[in-house]
Amino acid sequence: MFMSFSREIIQWYGLNKRDLPWRETKDPYAIWLSEVILQQTRVAQGTPYYLKFIAEFPTVFDLAGASEESVLKLWQGLGYYSRARNLHAAAKQLVVEFKGVFPQEYGLLKSLKGVGDYTASAIASICFNAPEAVLDGNVFRVLSRYLGQNAPINSSQGAKLFKNLALEYCDKENPSEYNQGIMEFGALQCVPQNPLCSDCPLQQTCVAYQTNTVAVLPVKIPKAKPKKVHHHYMVFLDPQGQTLYNKRTGKGIWEGLYEFPLLSSLAAMSETALFNEVAGYAFENFNSQALSAAFAVPHKRFLYNSTPLLHKLTHRHIYAHFWIVETQEFLEVGKAFSDIDQLPTSVLISDFINAFKNSYF
């Protein structure tokens, strides 16, 4: 059954694979870049980013030599920015430790910053034909349905079980085509909703199809509901069009990105309550004295968006409020509002900047 399954997958892949730019090469740098970009990102969204990165940083040496800000700016819009920071760090690691040459061994690949089991397996198998099995959401789904396996895929026990199954079913003679094939099969044929079972080449041996359990597999343990949080951004503007806009430090999903002074709350706040709290608030990444001085002088303030902008993250739903604070105090450490869109930031703030520039200036 194992050989039949793998042969079916490889044969299907040869007939149905999409024409994607990273499939035109076995260069591990290009494959690595594509796999990192496509983690938690759809192919349609990720492809333009892949092409931009390859054009801007054609080699690992170019990526390693770039500034973090330029890497984050190019990544802007993809989310999960730790991927970009790890990509940059791993490029430097490759240059320093491996002289820019990708190691072929799975274990050495996993030693690279941000490279886990999936990415190491993908590079080793696709580029070097090593018998390593990839395991992503598509592979989980295909194996779960084909084998009728109901172990939760987001549990440690389930992850270990499916990794063993992935290795067992992997075509050891042609792991490159097989791994790409099973991922493509999950992306195009055995999709999450309304899979194309009627013309599936695995129909006769698929346990889920034979037992009418396709709709309930794979099994996932329900996640906790995302928390709601309100972000109140203070967008200062002085007579010269300067604003306060600094880089986030410390750890977090938006580490290294730029933002306006931010006050967070678990519930919505009235204007009076908000600005009473702002008066003595210690804004992270900003000089408190400079902010206090800016608030102390006469100023005009208004809420730019009467309806909060909703930004959904995995664990949080952010309701963003942008307060425009026009101050007569010249901001000595300010940045020209007209130039801040050149700096890396979150999509949430980028969308505000573009809309505000068009409506205000």
C-alpha cells in the first residue's frame, strides 16, 4: 500500500502541479526563502513577496548584508514578523558558520535560526533528495483522511504519530517529488472544505472516503478564543509636520517595527478617561518627558476613526483607535510624517498612514 500511495501522489503531482517560480530551481537558498515565506501564508499572497526578496537579495550574502529594517520593510504585510527576523539571522549564520553554503544534512539545517523540522525536511528532500518527510497542514490533512487517523494534529502526541506516518509513507527513492506532491495534493485536491473526492485517485483506498468521515478529519483540539484589546495610538503633528514614531524594542510580534505612542486597554475608553490616563502614562519606546511636554502645551485633538479598526491576530483581536494630536510644541525628536511610510511597520499602522496622508495632507 505504501508504494501505491507514494506512486499515486507522484503521478498526480506530475499532471497537476502549479507553475511556481521556486519550482524552477534546486537552489537551497531559493527553496528556503520560499518555504519560510509560505509558512502561514497562501501561495497567491506569498509569491509576490518571494519574487521581491529574490530580486532584492539574490544570494544569501546579499540577505545577510542587508539591514534589519530593509528586510522587515520588504516583509511588511506578510505578518508573523519573527519569520523575517529569523530569516535575516539565519542568513548571517550561514555566511559566518557555513561560508554561505547550505548544509545538506537535516540536523545541520535544523541548527539554523528559525528552521524547524518542516523547513529542514523540505530543503533536505527537495534540494538534496534526502529521505526526509515534510509535515505541514496539507500533509496532516491528507494522511489523516487517507488513513482514517483521528489523533488531534495539534497535540504533541498527534504530531509525533503523524511524523512517523509521514516518514513511513515517504517515497525514499524520490522524496523531492513525493514531498512536493503530497503538499500540492493537500492544497489543490484534498482541501479543507469540499475536497474533490469524486475524481480523487486515492478514492478506493482512502479510509475517510470509504467511511464517510472526510468532513470530520483531521481532528483539532479547539483553541482558546482570541482576547480583545484596544490600542489607542497618539499621532502627534507639530507645525512642521513632524510626528513621534519610534521602533519597538523588546520581544513581541511587532519587534523591530515602528509605531506611534501606544496606550493599550482591555475595554474601550472615553476621550476624557483616555487623556486623563495619558497624562501620567509611561509610553514604551518613547521619552516620557518629551511626551508630557507635548501634551502640556495647547493642542487640538480628535479621533481619526470613529469606528475602531479591527486587526485580527492569532491570539488577539485588536481594536485600533488613532488620535490625532496637533501641538504647537516643536517635536525635537520627531520624524517627518511624509517620510515615515519608508520605515517598516505593521499592516494596521501602514493602512492608517496611507489613508491619513490622502485625507489630511
